Amino acid sequence: MTRVSRREFVALSAAGAAIAGSAAHAAQPSAPVTRLSSLTRNAQPIDGNEHGARLAKVQGLMQQHRIGALLVESGSTLEYFTGIRWWRSERTTAALIPAAGRVVVVTPAFEEPSIRETLKVAGEVRVWKEGESPFALLAGAWRDYAHAGPLAIEPTTRYFLVERMAAAAASKPTIVPGDELVRACRMMKSSSELALMQAANDVTIAALRYVHGQIRAGMQAAEILALMVAATEQLGGSHEFTLVLLNEASAYPHGSIKPQQVRESSVILIDTGCAVHGYQSDISRSWVFGEISARQRELWDTVKRGQELALETAKPGVAAGAVDRAVRGYYEHQGWSRDYGLPGLPHRTGHGIGMDVHEPPYLVRNDATQLAPGMCFSDEPGLYIQGEFGIRLEDCWYMTENGPKLFTALARSIEQPL
């Protein structure tokens, strides 16, 4: 199944109605991609033992905080704890993780074989047929296993699941947020998680390096997007998103629907990422096609210095928000707008990353989370002048006892962005 992210949707739209209206055009490069070798043949997925350890940790936290169970809908958190890789639809697939005992997975009857293919922990699968209620099954699991304490809800779970499960329960559970339970488990990455993220970043930077060498005058965003998709897949990654911003569109962090094409002195901004066994990369590079103006160079160099300041500020025990404040303070001292204004840096300096491309904590000035070893982030300051152009540079890193360690080297210069 192919998913189109918001960023990819914008990138496709930006190619203009004539191109976006043609799926074949958007799906195929204008010229064949040279066959690239996979970089992920040795990448190992998370095994059942690690999934089991994750379950034990969250159950221990539930016992510590006297929570009866955690309700988790299909998505990255369900995969994190159980291995089940499933999407969300009107047909409910969800799991009840009790504070003690086996996980109960509720899914449509005809999906049970597929669910069991990726289930990596000991669990009970309860199925519902078309016309039956999955919520009654979830309520039954709550009755059978959650003998005391409230029901915690994984933060992305849709409201109707909670409401209908509670309505189906003989004794309505007390509902509490499950954010802190999930954060305590997912924020710190294991060595196997870091290895998969390294593989994903290796793929993305190699794909960017390849595409950088293929840019020609007259190319449109959809053609560059298609090259990125093909290169990423050949290098062994599962393409997640690519945002291609050309010329004036680069001044809008997530793009513009106005058609753009590469011309002399075009700013080219590509923000792209892939997944390897469920773990994400997120890299941005900006450069100029042809002659570089003094203004373009100055902006690029200023953004690069912001990237460096973020890494210099990030230390174990430092608040995540302090990283954003350091970068923002430097830009404001250089004369750029204050308080996330334009022209300037209107978005946070970075975000947590792992199984989701955006996950907590965030490098935004009011995030008080203390940085700790194992946390992973993007470092992505940018400066944008609407009506002209913008520059964004982005690499991901993880925290060690001694400070940040990059998955990919920072861009060297506007002439050598890769």
C-alpha cells in the first residue's frame, strides 16, 4: 500500500494541474534512473524479544501509576509494542494492553491471518465479523484483564473508539491520557532502532546525492519528485515523502501550488525521507542551479550557522526548547523577525523522529523536556523571504552521553550541499 503524505501531496500539487492530473507522469521519471544498489540488505527488523521488552516496560509503568490498561489503535505505537503493521480505516483494529497479562488484539475476522503475520508478542486475537461490534470486544477485554485502575488512551487514538468502547462496557472506565506512558518508552531509542534510522538516513542522503546530479534546466517539481522516489526505492528504502520547492515556492516551508521549473539561479529546496523496517529519515538540502547571488549565499550561510548552533547547544540535561531559543536568538540578532515571524524562521528548529517522522519531544522554545541519551531529532532551521526564496537545511541526530551524533554530515557549502 502506498501512502501519500501531506508534504508529498503538496509537492505533486505544485507541479501544476497539467502534471498533477497525470498520475503516469508523476509516477515516472523523465529519464530512466541509473540502477542503484540497495543499501539496506543487512538491515534487521526489530525482533520479538525487543517487542516483548517494550511491553514489559510499559506494563511496569502502568503498574507503577496504577493504570488498568492502555488502549492503542492501529498505527506506529501498535507496531512499536506488538509488531503489528496495520493502517487505520473505518474497520477497527486496536489492542488493549493490560497492566499485567497478554495483549488482546481486536480486528475484523477476515483480517486475522494478516494481523498474525506481523504479531511478534504473545497475544490473544479476538475477531469481529461484518455487522458485529469491535467495541464490545474491546469492552470485554477491559472486563477480563483490567481489574483495577483507569484506562489510558494512546494519544493518536481516534475519539470514536474510546467513546464507543466506554459505552459498550458494563462499568464505564475512567479515561486518562496515555501520552506519558508512550513517551517514556518511545523517546529513547535502542541500538537496533538507531541502526535502522542510520540505514534510512544513508538511503536518503544517497538518493539526494544522485538527484542533485540529475537536475537540468526546465525540469518541473514532479520530475524531480519522481527521480527521488525511484532512487530511494532502488537504494532500499520505502519512500515516505518528498517535497520539491523551486524558486519562489521555496519561501513557503511546505510549498505552493503555483507551477515552478528549474531555471538559471533557481533555488532548489528538497525535503525528503524514507523508512527502513518502520524507522524514518528526514533530510533537507537547498542549493542554487547555476549562478549564485550574494543574497542567496548570505542566506544559506546564515541558515547553516543556525544548524551548527543547534548542535552546539544540545547537551544531556538541557531543555529541548533551549535549542530553539539559541538558533532563534542568533537569527534575530542578525535582523530577522522575532517570535516565529516572517521574513525569518516561522517554524520550530526541529522535531523528534523515530517510527514517526514527527514525534515528541520538539525543538520548540516552550518544550521543557530535558535532552537525554537515545533521543533522536531533526535539526532543520530555515529562513524564508516570501515573494523571493527560502533556504532550509536539515539533518537528523541522536543524543549520546557526550552530546549529539549526526546520522549524516552537514552540508559543506551552497556549492557542495551534499
